[in-house]
Amino acid sequence: MGSDYMDSYEIYVVQAGDTLFGIASRFDLTIAELQAVNQLPDPNRLVIGQALLIPLPRRSPLRYTVITGDTLFGLAQLFNTTVQVIAAANNLLDPNLIYPGQSLVIPGWSQIPYTVRTGDTLFAIASRFNVTVNQIARVNRLADPSLIFPGQVLNIPQPVAVSPRPAIETLAYFQMYNFPALRRSLEQIAPYITYGALFDFRVTAEGAIPIPSTTRQAVDLLKEFDIRPLAVITNWAGTDTFDPELGRAIIGNPQARANTIQNVLNLLQTYGFAGVNVDFENMYPEDRNLYTEFIRELTATLRPRGFLTTIAMAPKYADFPNLPWVGAFDYAALGQILDFIFIMTYEWGWIGGPPMAIAPITQVRRVLTYATSLIPPTKIIQGIPLYGYNWPLPDTPETLASGVNLVDVYDLAYRYGATIQFDPTAQSPFFRYRDEQGVEHEVWFEDARSVLAKYETAQDFNLRGVGYWSQTNEPYGFPQNWLILEDMFQIIKR
């Protein structure tokens, strides 16, 4: 599986009988190179259906060696360019004067090495790399294109992508504990993160904001890695839920609302935050106008003082003003007020079941189609889940899923001999297994293929960026995710 969006990697899905040595040999890599990219916990334990990133050969400028009979006009036709472009790139005073053995740079083209394998034909190689047999033959001076042999190294011409990687911002939610684990994660992923949202500061019904003792340490750690810290304030009641009554008390009482805004300002100023991220969830739909007014007043207080005002917002594909969970969010009004919005485009598959993809791409695109019709795309951060869920079966109201991290999920599949499948509609991987007690399980998670589909979506909608929710500070996602992100985007660091 390849992608028009990735220049440095392709995705390979493990088949029955594969070994890391065999895969590495197939792609002219060493085991060490393959392991470095994928950081497999145990390289001897591959799972059928597992997606691996395959680093592509490094590109270099295409150099063409002139042979008898060549003309600049003919070369221009061969490589879909003009005589003037080739002449200018090679400082040719007279385009009619080229000679056999002369090396010419072909602008707009690069080349990658390819080692011929048993069974290869030049036609098959050309088809794989989307170029012509004639182009490969001419670049490699093959008198008879049918005479290639295993082990022969060919230079494969490749058009240079004309569109630069889009520049985006990213946001990652981090837990305010286990800082050694967070530091280890940041040592790996910090170059890919613009904002770090520290979860969480729990507002009381009176508008007070108790400050966790770890706040200073958390803010300083993010700043050490050049990540802009955001304070996440919540209506979390300490009972494993976002409380609608608490939310109403905070935003519905004028004094509580004023206290909250002043205490947010104090928090940001005292600890050096870049801004706030309001994560009020499960609010009553009838409190919609109260919430919008609260956000308006909060922004009016923070923006003149140089602080960002952002929120986390539930996903929906139409307004549904009376629907629980999503009705309280007025997309159009909030989009006008805020600096940017993190849309939680995940949790279609949730712990209560039924088992399904956590962020099926069809639903993600449906939400973004609606959101971008009301909110400028430059204000939207697309949420991406960096976790999986493991549901025991049968699915009943009493059975809840447990979280699975995206590194250990392969050990789970390997232990029970599961085969990873991929839902082409949801663009998400999953597998089933039976445990020692005879209980069946269904696991949905994210891998290289599913995050690639999400990044392609962010590009398609020209969004401000992407953001992440992880249930743990370590592992934070999975190694291939960051390589794909870097390959497709330039990450803005402010």
C-alpha cells in the first residue's frame, strides 16, 4: 500500500509466513533499518495483518548521461519539460551543443536506486514506480530493456512533487502526573507538537480552580521542549464523568462565571501558560447560549492580554440543538469567537460498545464537512485518538471495554494468534480473539494506515492542524505515527 501523500515511506502489511528478515530483504533493507523505523518491541513477533512502514530509498537529483543521437529537444519530450529549462539548469550557452558522455541535471526530476529482484521485468518496475519503460531504459543506458538481471541496480526517475508539505499546528493532551514517562515521550515527539494541553484543572461550582501541585513542573517541562502549554479547564466532578449540573452552575451563575474567568486569567499569568483549553462536556443542550456567552466573555478577557482561548468540542454532522452531548455547541457562533477549536472526531466506538472503529473515517469526514461549512478551516484542529479499545463479547450494557495502547496491542494479538483485519470503509484495523477463560474479545485501534487516512483528510479540508488524545503519557501513540506526520506536514513551532 502506498500513498500519493507520502514521499519517504510506503506501508507494507504483514502476510502469513513473513519474517522481518524476509521483509527487509524484499525491500533491500537491513533488519536494523526496518526496526529503527517501526521500533518493534519484539522483532521476532510479527502479526499477520500488522502494518509496517517501509522507508523508501533516498532521492537524489536526476542526472542523465547523453548518448549518441540525443538532442535537448528529445530529452525535453522524454521528461515532460522544455529545452529552455534543461539548458538553464545546466548553464548551456548553446542548447544544440551536447555531446555523448555529458551529464545533465533534469530539473523537476529525482532518482532512486532500485535493485532488480528475481521475476522482475522492466515493465513491472515502470508500473510500480509510475514511469515509462523508455524513461528507465534511457536513464540507465539499457540497449535491450528485456535484459535485466537480479541484483542489478537501476536508477529510477521520479517526478519531484511540486506541492510543498502544508504547514500545520498540532495539539497533544498530556496528563499532569508521571513526569519521567512524559519526559521520555517528549524526547521522541516534541518536534511534532505545537501545543501541549495539560489535563486537567477542575472548576468548582463557585468558579474556583484548585491548582494541582504538579502545575509548575508540568508547564516547565513543556517549555523545556519548546511546546506551548495550555491549561485544560473542565466540568469534571471527580466521579469519572463530566457533570452537566456542574457545568450549568459554572456558566449559569453570573458570579460563578466571573470567578471562573478571573481565576483562569490568574492561572495563566501565574504559571506562564500560552492560553486555555475549555473542555466542558456532557452539558445540557438547553445551556447552549449560556456556554456561548461564557466563551465570549472568557475570550474578551484573555485575548487583549495575549492569551489564546481554545475549546474541545463534541463532533456532529448537523446542528442537533436539542441532542445531549452535542447540542450545547453552537458551531457557527463559537467559530467566530475562538482562536481555534479541537473537534473530538473520535469515540464513535466507546467503552460502552458496540465494538467498532473509534474514529471511522466516514464519520470524521462527515463531521468536518459540516464543521468547515460554519467554522473557518484555519480554526479547526482535527482530533485523532492514540489508543484502542478491547471489548469482551457478547456486547451487553454491563460489559465495558478496556483501553489498549498502540504499542502493546500487537503483543496482545500475537499472544492469542489473532489475525489483524482492516475495515476499508472505516479505514481502521481490528482483530478478534478468545482468552483463557473462553471469553471472546474484539479490539479496534489505530495504525499507520488509519492515521494516514486521517492526515489525508486534514489535508483535504485544509485544516489548521491535528491533535491527539492519549490515555497515557507513555507510550504516546506509536512510532510510525510521527514519521508519517513529519512526511506529510511541516509542524509549526511558535
